[in-house]
Amino acid sequence: MKEPATNRPDFIPASLPTSTSCYTTTNAEYSLNGLWEFIFLGETATDVLPELPQNAWEKVLVPSAFDASVTLPGRRGLACYRCSLEIPPGCAAQLWFGALSLWSRVYVDGQLLRENACGYEPMRVSIPPSPHSLRELLVLVDNRFNFEITPMHEPYFDFYQYGGILREVKLRIRPPEGPWLEDIRVTPGENYRSGAITVDILVGGEPCGKQFDLMVIVDRHERQFLTSLRARTDSDSSFRFDLRVPSPRLWSPQAPELHQLKILLQDKDGKEQDSRLVRFGLRRIQARDGRLWLNDEPLVLKGVNRHEWHPNYGPCTPPSQMFSDIQWMKAMGCNCVRGSHYPQDQRFLDLCDELGLLVWEENLGWGQREKTFASAKFVEDHRQALLSMVRESYNHPCVFCWGFLNEAGTDSDYVRPVMEETVALLRAEDPQRLITFASMYAFTDQYFDLVDFISVNTYPGWYGCEQADKPLALIRTRLEEIVASVDERGLTDKPVVISEIGAEGLYGWRDAHGDFFTESYQARHLKAAIEAVLDIPRYSGILLWHFSDVRTYSGGRSLMRPRTFNNKGTLDEYRRPKEAFVAVKACFTDTTETEVDA
């Protein structure tokens, strides 16, 4: 194995601060966010690790998108990030990446450890032990579109796809000897109101089928000792046990109460081997009798779709911006946000847990058709990304459903194998949460029977209304036709949600005509859509497209997108509210627009 060149003046160790997220932590976890070394390699091929020059490296901030930077705006190609790691000799470790986009490879000391082809998939990389404490980490990323390599990413997606280390990076040090806690999942039980939970633990680093002793602390109450826990099967090291939370409090958007669970793994002498702290909420989400229910109370979703994007940061918005975005959504009267169209940053989900905002979490997908579904690599990458999404987001009480494959070709037979396999996988991984997908085929979709609630993207009064004298009059008619069609197909037990609806409004464009692209037309459009959905009993909610204006594709395809933006936000890209914001808030909060302005 190649030794890291630690004597190079340009080889800069990454700092290892002791503070970590308080929401899901291990006993030895460090943030690797900060300044890394970086070099843009452009058109270099990706088949082998390229020769890296000793000079021409620069410093960049991680996380960030290199093609949203001052020096490389809009550039596509191969890039390399480099830093050093300090790991005690003889100890294994694990890297955790929130997102590497679009394609990536991770090397430690010149050894390839992981390749990934889904730019929004959270990823874990195991680092084998070494007699050396200083280790070299190289991360290759490539944001070029190549269907053979990255079939989950295609250039026609209606949002700009960036390259780089887009989200947090963490280093987890494994114990020098013995086992460690790989995963913890907390599931509210049937008697969740009285604090019943089921805990699933995956232990790493030991032979399958072994027994373990655990110490459990819930909300800093008395310690509980669980001795001689035996693995669920002889073929793995997973364990399940039931607990009861003292002084249970339910989680909801109105009262986002949270609990925490600390697990300490002990050896035979009672010495702590590893520990982990997770946060969870007690709540139940259901779809029955044609309605959505939260904690046995009827639930009507009032929300927006949101891309992780800001013109100053690209897709790498800092927590302060995430917090501000949630404040805007809550101020607008939202109780829900759809993370479109990829798994969300764990820091955003942490904030939604804390502040009380339901989240539709979905896997990467946008408008895939027959070519994509025929790709064996796409099918496998999609499957792996689903597993990673569920694994990382499972304990967030804000996540109420799993979504996938936005606006895919679900009016056709060729998607059936992937649709059925996806639903089966999600139900096996998480039997409690709801499952859905956003369909653009309200009247011809073949797969509504697979999901827990039906989600429809529809744009009456915007697309396809060129010959209409009164395009806004089309909105309620279309919404009534959608639920009538669903019920005619015998799906009256399925709740129906409008998952996308909207119109573009250019910030500051106001004129007497109030025509398309004016703020006033957009405001009237959204008002008509919300009032219709909330008035038609068959609907269980509406998610507007979109929270804020967002950059989309460039080049010739952008001719239909003024400014190369999707301008359907209730706020513009800098979060300046449009007239639509006032109109939506009045509808969602049942107040007048005059009261909202005041």
C-alpha cells in the first residue's frame, strides 16, 4: 500500500473537532468539514486513479459544489479532493458522506474503498486498520452526465445537478478491539401513546450470532441493563428488544416533542466498548378510510415542494439558511414539505424534527422512461440508494412517508418490475411509514394500487391552456376530475394528495393585465388551487410547486424557463416574498390577505 506523503508542505491534515451533532452520535465521531485541498482535472477519464500533480492544488471549503464556486461556475468534469485523517494505529474507522455528486470514488492510502453513482445518496465507507496513524483521503467526483456510469442522473432533469462534496463529512473511529454499534432504529410501538418502542440494533465487528450486554438510558432516566442479548438469527448480529419511554410525549407539527435513547455496548467485564445516542419521536402516521391520520387525528397536508438550493451556495445551503427556510414555511402556514427530488440533508431533517415540519422524503428520480428502466445498473443503483435513504433517515419523526421516481412513466407496463420491487423493499425496511410516488398521469396511471396514498402532479391554468380564455377556471374542474377518476377505479380507500401544482411569477413583475408570469396571476392561481383542494373532501392535502425560485437546466432547454430558473416559488431565489406568499398564507392560515400584510 502506498504510504501517504506526510512530509509534503501541501498535504494538510483535516481538523478533528470534538463537537458533533447531538442528534445521532457515536462515542468517537469527528466532523471533517472545513478546508480541503482541491484540484479540477476537467476531461480526465475516470477508469483509473489519475496521476495527480504536486502543484496546482487550491483550498476549498467542504461541503461545497465546485461548479457553484467563483472560479468554476457551471464547469463539468473530474475533480479531486484531498485531506489527511488521524486514526489510532490498529483501529478501523468509517467515513460518512452526506452526498458526493454526481459520481464518486473514495480512496484511503491509495486503496479504492467505495464507488458511488447517485449524487444525493448518503454513503458509508469502511476504512481498514493500519499501523500508521496519519492516513491520506482522496475523493474523486465527476459531474459529467454519462448514462452508462450514472444512469440515475440525466441532463433533462428540471433542476441543476451540481458536482462536489455537497454535504457533511464525518469520521467515526472504531474501538481498537471488539464490537461496535453500527445502527440503531427506534420504532414507536402499538401502544406508542404510553411510550412503547421497539429498538433494533446492528452490531459490527464480531462473529454472527454472538451474545451481548447493553446499558440503555432513555431521556437521562435510570439506566437499564439488558444482559445476554442473542442475535435474531445465527446469520447476522442484529438484535431487537422492547422498551417503554418514561413520561412519553407525542410528536406532531403543533408540539414537536422529542426523546433520546443512549445505548452503551459492554464487554464481558462491564467495560464500555461503544456508545451511541439517537433522537426519536413518538407518533403514528396512517392512511385509512380515504384519509391521512396523525396520532389518530385527521391530517390535511398544507405545504410546498423544496429544492436544497440558494444562489449563494448552490445545493449546499448552510444550517442557518435551512433554519430560515423552515421559518418562512411555518410563517406561510405549512405543516409539510416535500424534499424534491432526492434524499434530504440530515441537518435539514434534524431541524424539521425540532421545529415541527412533516417531511416527504424521496429517492432521486425525475421523469425516467423506458431506456432508464431497462438499465440493470439503474435498477441496482436505485435499490442501493433507497436502502441508504431509509437507513439514514429512519429515526426522524418528521419523515412521514417514503417517495420515489417523480413523474416516471407510470402509465406504461415497462416500469412494473421496478415499481413493485421498490414498494416491496420499502415495506420490508419500514412497515410503518407510508409509501407514495408523485404521478403526472392522474387518469391513466397503472400503479396507484401499490401505494398508501395517491399523489398527483397537475398544472391546470398553466401548462396546456394556450387556447383557454379563462385559464384559472380550469383549476377546480381538473381537481374534481382527478378524484372522480380515482374513485371510478375502485380506489376510494386511498387518500389523494396534490403533490405539485403552481404557476410561474417573476419577482417584481406587476402590470395592469395581470397575465402569465406576473406576481398577481401566480397569486390568484395558487389561491384558486388551495381553495379548491381544501373544499373538496376527497383530498388530504396540497403541496405547492414551489417554495422558492430555483435554477434549472441550462442551454437550449432553458428557453422555456425565464432566467434559466423555475420561477414558481412563493419566494424568489433570495427568499424575497412574492404576492403568492401573501395569498398562500391567507389560505393556509384562514386569514385575509389584508391581515397577512398587516
